[in-house]
Amino acid sequence: MLDEFVEHTAPSAHPRSPLPHVQYDGFEPAPLAASLDAQSPTSPPADAPIFDLGRVQYTLPAPLLSLAVSSDVLAMALSLNLIILIELSHAEQVLQIPIPRKPTEMSIHKIFLDPSGRHLVITSHQGENWYLYRGWKKPKPLKSLNKMVIESIAWNKAALLSSSHSLSTKEFLFGTRNGGIFEAVLDAGEDLFKSQERHLQLLFSLPEKAPITGIKFELFPPADQRNALVIVTTPSRIYQFTGTPDRRSDDGGRLFSSLFAMYRETAPKISELPGDLQYSELHFFTPNSDQALSLPKTLAWMTAPGIYHGTLNFDPNSDDHVDSTQLLPYPPLDSPESLALQPHPQVPISILLTEFHFILLYRDRIVGLCTLNGKQTYEDVIPLRPNETVKGLAADPVRKTYWVYTDQSIFELVIGNESRDVWQIYLAQGDFDIALRYAKTATQRDKVLSVQAHAFFEEKRYFQAAQCYTQCSVSFEEVTLKFLDVGERDALRSYLISRLERTRKTDLTARMMLATWLVEFYLSKCDELDDLCASEAATSDAENMQAERTILEEDLCHFFETYKANLDRNTVYELIQSHGRTDMLLFYATIVGDYERVIQHWILEEDWLKAIDTLNRQSDLELYYRFGTVLTRHAPKAMVDSWLKQSALDPLRLIPSLLQLQHLPRDPLVPNQAVRYLDHVVFNQHNTSSTVHNLLVTFHISSSSSPPGDDGPLLRFLMMAPSNPLTGKPYYNLDYALRLCKKSGRTQPCVHIYSKMSLYENSVDLALQKGDLELAKINADMPEGDPQLRKKLWLKIARYVVQDKKDIKAAMRFLEDTDLLKIEDILPFFPDFVVIDDFKEEIAHALEGYSAHIDDLKKEMDDATRTAESIKQDIVELKSRFVTIDAGERCSVCAQLLLTRQSYIFPCQHTFHADCLIGLAKEYLPRHALRQILILQTELIKDVQTTGLGDHPVTTSSNDVRQPTRQRTLLSANFASPLQNGTKAAGSLGRNILSAGDRLRDLILPDALASVVSAPGWIPGIGTSGGQKGPNKDAEKQAEKLRAELDDVLASSCPLCESVIAGLDKPFVNDGEVDMTWVL
């Protein structure tokens, strides 16, 4: 808003001295003192000037006649009949619009700009009037308003601000120089004043024909505009017109016709201030002026005697709508020239109304008067150029900007800190709440609160004084002594509470002192109310006293909860005990967590259930162990219930408490509480301590734990007790449990324990000793993994049945309970002379069973014989198998023709020469198979050398076949040459082979073996074709047998298929080999 063009002048000629700094003494909490100079970061400095006058750096092309500002639009009328429009948000854009009239033909009188800044009305001394709408390049004349000099206009602010794009001015009022009040509507979208009667209307003429220097109207209430107030001023009179406005027609016509028609015969409300002043001004101040429906708050009218001002009242039933009217005389000017020229106060040229000030414009200076007390707070000299004349003031009613203009310059009056001294004025008037609202610094607020606190104290409003003293810097000692002197301990308590709330948490000593003193005040007040309740028990005030006492006790409890960290326990305990307030003692001990004191109190009172309830509401486990003994003895069920809720308890530390229940008299209808807790610990919490388990066994065995002869609970525990997963034994000590059971005569538990200890003979003996045959049977079947022991135990039972009970029939029935015993097993137990008739039938059944078993065995043997014969037949048939191969089939190893020499064919269709098969098989066969091949190789070579089988020629019809056979024969001969010494040499070779170790595979010679395997007439898997006769027949059979064994080893599986499986765990590259194929 032209800030870049404003050149600010020097500070005010009357600077105000700063307020004295407040000193603080005595007990003063730090936060208040530290914040006394604190100030909101958005508020102006406390010593900032109220107003600041600055020149706008803009050169006018001609003398300025009139200026108007509204909604950040500044309009100026120059003597050359030139209109200049500047939108302050874009101040660099200046629009100059000339009026098509020569200065000699027309001179501008005033211009009027509506609140929206869109409509401009220009009036001249000659009575010509013009209308200019924002965006037009030239104004249009208002022909219907010819010969009218407009002195003032009242715009319809609510309608103009609520519609931002309207082309119409809506209904507005204007006053003329001859005292006429007119209503008109201007519309930029149509031919102006086409129908004069509808849009222009004379409403009222003042009888004195004086110029109407000011006119304003407001429609109220804002939500439903059913009433209208019109205020009109002349240089010496102010008129009030009120009534109901006309309902608007569709074309937006007349609004005030009926309102002014009422005053044609009735005079309006008139106030007159006579004087010889020929001009005056009327101004409203609206707090929220940017809101369309806001109503003005105050009024100011410039008259000859002074400024007439008051508060606007929009009560429709009121006769006078201006309240609290006052006449403020104009201040005398300080300049000697003014005093010499005019002994009376000089009348300003123009005035403005702000929230707290009247702005008065004089010929050479501008003065500000406070509206609250009428004192001058601002004065500044206007820096005029030679021959420069001050013209007037202008205000933007929407944006709250204020302007001073001369014929050559424009100044902006910037409101810097208008409310700077307002708090002092309200403070002097005793309006403390308003003074606090306008106090900007902590020092100012402290001053207001101090004065307010003293005022409340003098008025005996002690509680309000206490609250104010808390917020100000009056010393702690002074305040406390003032309250103590007048005996207002309740107000002092309120003051101390507020002080405690405002004391920093780091000031531990101060907070503890305040809190402790407050506890004493509370307790004293409680005692006082107790005495009053006792003395007025029969009066009607007793209920009020009791209610007050209840409220006070609740306040004390709340105080304890809030400030427990600022109280010393021992000190508070002593204070409460000195006043005999046991209930408060227990409450305070509870909130500070001193449950030990509370439990001790209830134990002393022998209120066991309340003690246990207090124990349940805290989390310290040590208190369970400490008070468990006494509480268990007097309230076992409630105590055990409490233990069951607290799973973190150590059962071992509760044993002293549990032992309290061992010898107490017990109701047989009530379960043993110790057993109940220990069962929970063992089975629910899965405790594995042997001490706990042994204690539970002890309680089960003790005579008070269960009725005599009832072993059910004990047996259930012994059978269901968890066992150690590492040892398989229960966690309780078996020897200890057995000793206790024997001591108390518990037979069944003893038997069960013997079985747990794997002493099954002892358990059976004890069961038989007690005559419990069923229990003995159960224990006899327990050693499931030892049938010998089971039979022995069952024999013990059989001996008992036969010899001790001497019941032959029962003995026979006894055999039906087990599969381990037969009739012959128990016959030795019968007497030598016994009648067989009693068990003749059982013996016959036994013999029949044996006979059936023998038949079953014979049947199984026959089935096995048939199976063996079938297998032999299958083996014989396997020798006659044949495979048809192609004549061009090749060996899978050497790729030579397969039929060139002895060969093998496998079901997987792999084919090998005999030597190739031997060489391939030795690479994957295990060591024991290799040893067997070496032994067979030795025996076959030895046999060959003995019988001469290796010298038989191999005939073939192909020359290609003859050469390989010759080579193999030579190889075999070479191989056989070192072994010419017969059996001795062969044995030596065998010993060498068996001791070779890792060289087994190297000692197997595929060519040599192939030579002996390929004996004439021998086919692998079949043997020789056509039997040979002669002296070498036995040797030939021996050789065939050896070849068959060798064939079984070599041809058991295909070496190629077998090697794939056998080599899965072998690396692709053997140790010592360097594979360079992966090198880049």
C-alpha cells in the first residue's frame, strides 16, 4: 500500500517516558520474574510510536482538489479535471482519466468512492455530476443530478461488500448543499437514469436549508435487516431518522421512501451545537469493517465547539441511538503563532475517527486525541513545501488506512501502536479486565494485576485478590501476612495453591515448603469443620457443613495425588497423625506407594481381608513374602487366591507361609489351601523344583490333608506328576515319598512308588502282602520291555493264588488274564496230591493248542520247501535266455565290433567285450569284490597252466578277427610265463595280491582274464557247450565253476549304469589334476 513510496518523518514531538521497571523482593517464583519482559513475537514493540506520518513519493501533475480511498483503491481529483486511480496493491499502475470539461467551465468540488472501490461519483461547484465505474476509460455525466452540489454520500456497505461483481451501487443516499436528502441507484450495466422517477427520489429537505455535511445509514439487525437508522449532520445540527425500510422490488428500487415519509409531519431526533463554522464532518468507526454485515460502534461529529462523539445503539425500541454522548473541546496548539492569532482553540480543517483516537488536521500539523480520556497523545508537524496548502483527511473504511493530502503532496498516517497506552487509561478507570486485554508486555500485565489485587483486597473480595496476587509480582511475604492479618486462611490456601502451580518444578525446596504448609491448612480446616458439624448436628446447617467437609476432603485427596512428589513422607505422616486423620493417612500412604504401612495398619486392626486387598493392589512381591505367614494363618483361602493371581511369586519363599496350614484344624468340606496352591504351581506354572514337589507329597500324605483311608488325591498326584525329561523320573524324591507312605501306611501309593523306582518285584510282593490281587496284576504288566521279568512276576502272583489262596478254579481263571503263563507253568505250584478233575478241561485245552501250533509249523515248512523249488526252477530257466543283436553292434567302451571276440550284453542294451567289461568294472567295484576277482584270476591262470586250456586256437573266418585273438593269446602267454612253477607260484601271487592294498585295481589284468574266460565252448552265464570226456573232465568242471563265479561278479550289473550312481559323490576333477578349461 504505497509503502515503497512512503518517506517517514521524525518521531513524535512529544515522546512518552517508559514505565518504571518493577522491582521484586521476597519469596518470588522464578517463572513470573523471568517472563516479565516477555512479549508476543507478533505484537509491536511496547515503545513503538502510536502513529507515523510519511510522505508518498508521487509527483502530482496538477494541484490536488479531493482524495478518496476505499478497499485499497485510491482516487484523486486534480484541478485539470483529471481523475487518477491507483490500486494500492499494484501501485506502479497509475490510471489517468480526464473529464471532458475545461477547468474554466467546471471545477471539481468533491469525489466519493464506494466501500468496494468500484463506483466513483464526482461533483463540481457548478452542479455537474459524473459517474465512473472501475474499468471505464471515461466518466459518464449524471444528467438527472444537474444543478445539485453533492456534499455527502451514504453508501449501502452491506450490499456492496457482499456482492463483489455487481455493476450496481444498490440504494444509496446523498445530501446536497441546499439541504436535500436523495435516494438513488446507479447501474454501470444500463443506460444511466433511463427512468428518473424510479432511481432518483427526493426523500427529505431540511427546513434550515443548510448543507448536509455528513450522512450515514445502517440496516439492522445484520441477519434480518428490518430496521434502518439514518444520521444526517449539518454544520450545527445532527438528525436521527429511524424506521422500517421498504421491501425491495425486483429492480432494486426505493428503500427509504416510507422511512422518511414518517417525518414529513413528525420532527426527527435533533441535537444542535450552535456555532459559526460553515463546514463539519461525520465519521463512524466499525471494528470489523471488512465484513459486510458488521455494524459501526462509535460516532464522531466535528462541530464548532468541539468533537461530539458517542456510542451507537441499535436497539429498535430506543428513541436516541447515540449513547454516552460527550463534547470534546479542541486542544490548544503549542505554537506561539496560534496563541497570538487566536485566543480560543483553533477548529481543525478535518478529522478522522480510529479505534482509540480522533485525528485532527490543522494547517501545519496533525494531532491525535485519545477517545477514552480526551488527552492528546500524538502531534506531528506536516513537512509542507512553500505555498503548499493542507486540503484534508481521507480514510479507507474497509482496510483501515488513513491519508493526509495537500494540494501538492500525499501523506500516509500509519497506525503503529495505537493501543500502546490504552491499558493505562483503563487501569486508571478501574476497568481491569479491559486493561489486561490491552496490556502487551508482562510488566504491564503485572502492574494491572497488582493494582487489581490490592483493589480486591480493599473490597474484601479475598479469593479474587488471592488469584490476582498469584499472577503478579507482589512479594510472597507481603501477601501471606496480609491474609493472616485479616484471618482469611481459606483465601490464603487458594493463594498458596496457585503459587504452587506456578512454581517451577526445579525449585524443589520452595515447592516442598508450599505443599507441606498447604497440607497443614487442609488438615486444620478439616478439624474445624468436624467441630462445627459436631456442634451444629441438630441445626439445619449440619448438612451444609457435612457437604463442605466432604468437598474439602476430596480436595485434600486430589492435592495428595497431584503433589505427592513434592511432599516428604515422614513429615506428612507426622502431620496427619497429629490431627488423628487415619483415613487420610491410609489414602496418602496408598497414593505414594507405601503399601507396607497400609497392610500393617489393617493387620493391627485384624481386618485380614482389607490387608489382602491392599496386597493385591500393589506389585511389590516382597510384601507377599513378608506378610504371607500371618495372613495365611488367619485367612488362608483369600491369601491363596491372592497368590494364584500373582504368577511371579517364588513358591520356595512361600513355604513358611504354607507350613502354617499343615497343623491348623481344617473343615473336611473345604479343600486344603496349601495343596490347591501347590497343585497350581506344579501343573499350571510347570514348576520343577523338587522342594515344591516334595512339599506337595507331604501335604497329600499328612493326615489332615485327606480323610483316613482315602488315597485317591495322593495316587492321582503320583500318577500325574510331571517327570524330568532327561531322567524319566518324577521331580519329587521317590525315597522320601516312599518313606512317608510307609510311615503313614499308604499301601497303594507305596506300590506305585516301587513301580516308579522299577522295583517291580517289591511292588508285586507288597500288593500280594496286602492281598490286593488286582494291584499286583497291574504292576506285573509294567515291565513291558522285559518279558522274562513279567513272567516271573506273574508266576509270583500264580504262586500266591494257588498256594496261599488254595483256590484251584481261581487259578484257572487267573490264566485268562495273561498270555505269558500256561497251565504247565503253574502245575508245579499245585500240591502233589490234588484231584485233576478241577483243571482237567484246562489241560485238554492246552494240549489242543499245542497240536494246532504243530500243524501250523508243518504248514509253514511245506510252503518254504515249495518256494525253494520254484526259485531253483527259475534259476535254471534263466540260463536259456538269449538276446538278438545286430551284426554291426559295437562295444560301448572301445567302439569296436562286438562279435570280434567274447562279449557281454546287459538288459539295459549296453554291450561290452569281455576285456573291456573287466577293465571298466574294476573301476567301481568295491574292495572285497576286487579281492575275489584277484583270487579267481589266480586260480584260473593256475588251472590254465595245468590243463593247457590256454593253448587251444581260436578259429574265425575273418582275417580281421584273427589278429586281435593272436594278440590276446600272446598277452595271456606273457602273463602266464612268470607262473610256470605251478601251485607254489600261484600261491605266492595270491599272497602278493591280497597284501597289495591300494594296488588291487592295478593287479587285475583284463586281457589275461578275457583269455581264460573265453575258453573254447564256454558261453558266459551258460558254461561249456557239449560236455567233454576224458581225464581232464574234473579239471574242466573246476574251471567252469571258477568262470561262473567270475561271471557272477563281473556281470551282476551294467558298469556304465552302476558307475553313474557310484560316482555321484566324486568330484569332476580329481586331486592333483589341473583343469584349465575354465580359465578365461
